[in-house]
Amino acid sequence: MKNAKNEIQEIHPFNETFYIESLYIKTHIILSELEYYDEICDNPNINFEENHELILSLIQNIIAQVAGISRFFWPSKNSPFHKIRAEKLRKVYSIDDSCPIKNRGMRNLIEHFDERLDLFLNEFGTKKIVPSYVGNKPNNNDPTILFRAFFYDEFIFKVLNEEYELKPIIKEIIRIHRILLIQRENGRF
């Protein structure tokens, strides 16, 4: 990414395929997890009580993959190299700062889960905390503290008392994935 004068420039055309493949792997994993979730939910014999850990793991893995995608477009390091790469990718995929995958709080939750867990337990550790829950979203008056939950009626993931609406995130991932499918055939942006 440096030219003969040692100046940082845009992504070299020969390297575009590596960014395409790296993003594609993550979008493919997300869509595969969603497909598996749909298979579970479409099963008329499903018992959510018996499968809630599996469902929560699928949803949490989706969030982890989204966090990985977010780093391509909004890097944690503010070096000129990473900044130029991110600007180029945001332009290629028509992404602006209102994009739902930008959510730095969600990304930090995944990347710094151990630190966030410390804070969560410090705040709620003496109260009754339900380790996992899958079901309809409880009403606002419900004092139950949930460690990890998925409200399938609203498609919201809650972990460490933070909620993330998944529908706009998934919609954006599908849009990016479709672009990536076309790019994979060409090997270029």
C-alpha cells in the first residue's frame, strides 16, 4: 500500500480480492447462522426451552461476525493506512456513518466482553440474574435481570443489559453480501 515515495495510497487492485474474501467469509457465516436459526424455528416440534442455549449461541456468533465486519469499515487504529482502507471500503459498499453495523457499543461489547462482564457483575452481582432466556420480550416493569437473552418477537439480542435490534443489521449484511457475491466473480471492487 506504499508507493516508491513511501506514501500511503488506496488499496492496490491486486489486493482487492483479499478484502472481498475476508468480508465474504464473515457475511457467509452470518447468513448460515440465520439459516440454521430459521430451520430450528420452522421445526413444529421445537422446544425453545431445550434449544435456548443453541439459539443464543447462534445469535451471539452473528453479533461477533458483525463486529468483525465493522472493523473493516471503522478500524480501531487511526493510522493513515487503516483510515484510507476504511474510507475506500465504505465508498465501495455505499456505507455511511448511519449504517447499523457501525454500532461501536456492540462491537466493544464483543471485543471487551471480559471487562464489560466485570462492570455488569459489579452493578447487578447481588441481584438475581437469569443466565439465559429465549422468548418474548418482557414488559418494562419486569425487574428480571438477564445475562444473555434473545427476544424473538422483536428480534432483539440482549447481553450484559444491552439490547441490539438485529433486523436492520441483518438487512445491511444481506445487502453487502449480495455485492460481495458479484465481486467474487470479478475478483475486484
